[in-house]
Amino acid sequence: MPHPEQFVPPPGASAGVDGVLSRMRALDAALPPRDGIAVFNRAYLAVTEEVDRHIGTGRFDDPRAAVTLDVRFAERYLAAVDAATADRRPPACWRPLFQLRRHPGVRPLQFALAGINAHVGHDLALAVVDACRSLGCEPAELEDEFDRVGDLLVALEERVHEDLTPGPDLLRIADPLTHLLGSWSLERAREATWSAARALWALRRLPDVAGEFTDRLDAAVGFAGRMLLTPLPDTP
């Protein structure tokens, strides 16, 4: 398997947003609803459909750049699914979710946030680099598209909280879940991701250094994901 920083979509990989949407819809139909990957996939499918609608209605100033970034981003997640399905090791950022996807002590909200953590904290930085290579541009030229995708991810996080957070009474009782909800911030993850993308682009002619940077990013995001997936006791 190629090093994540040198990721190249495999033969037959999706060529556009319709392709990745088709794959996510197939996963949604095939996976048990309580499966941790299914929980994240449903949320990610919703935001990808929203991005597709926004591109179609001209909400992005550069639709080609938006499509390229969105597809490269989605392909990182789908490559992790393919690796796990083929009994290969997915990136470290995704391993906790694949390992604990059926754990009865992990709540659906934890699965969704762990997937968002892996995808935003690791995949998005590498997808920016992938998109820059495809488009022949600098990261600064994708910043507007990055910000607009980020705004949609914020909307996704809000929807996930609304759909999967227990009612107020249960949430007060479930102190461990309350603590976990406050331990991760999408806004901080977005800021760190943009910095990581710019650093990786600056290091692109130093493959050994870029590889070490990517490995450390992958491991750090994976550690955060494992904490988010800490099994919790049942609420009374």
C-alpha cells in the first residue's frame, strides 16, 4: 500500500462526486445500522450530498477546485474502508473506529465524532495536497473551497449532535459522555488541518521528512480517536 502522503486512487476509483456518493450509499445499504462505520457513513453521506447541491447551485466560486477537493477527501475515507475490508491495515487514524465499530459500550455519537476526527484531522490535510497536485495550484488557492467545505462540516457536526445526543436529563447523568463531548473541537481540528496541509505542501520535495510528518499526524489523530471511543457504562 502506498504511503498516505503519496496516495494515488486505485484503478476504477471514483472520478467525481457521483462516484463517491454511489459508494457511500452502497455502504449505507450494506452495513448494519448500529455498526460504527455505518453511523459515520450516514453522517458523511449527508454532508457530501450537501456539498454536491452547493456545487450544483453555484455556491462555490471555483466548482472544479471544489469537486477535486471533495472527491480527493472522500477517496481517503473510502480507501480506509477498502483496506479494512481486504484485511489490510487502514491508516492509524481510522484503526480505532474499525477495531471498536461493534463494541456495545460505545455510543453512536462517539462513532460519528471519531470518524469526523479521523477524516478531518488526517484525511483533509492530505486531500488538500492531493488536490493541489491534481490542479497544479498552491494551497492558498484552495483556501476558499477549504473554508466552505469546513462550514458544511460544522453543519454536519451540529446535525450529528442533534440526532445522536441523549436528552438533557440523560446527558447530565452520563458524565463520561459529557466529558467526551467537550474533549474535541471541530474548529480546532480544522485550524490544525490547514496548518498541516501547508506544511506538507512545503515539504513535498523532501519525501522522507514529509513521510515522517504524515506518520506523526496519523498517529496523533488516531490517539485522539481512541480516546473518543472509550467504552462508557450504560446510562440508568
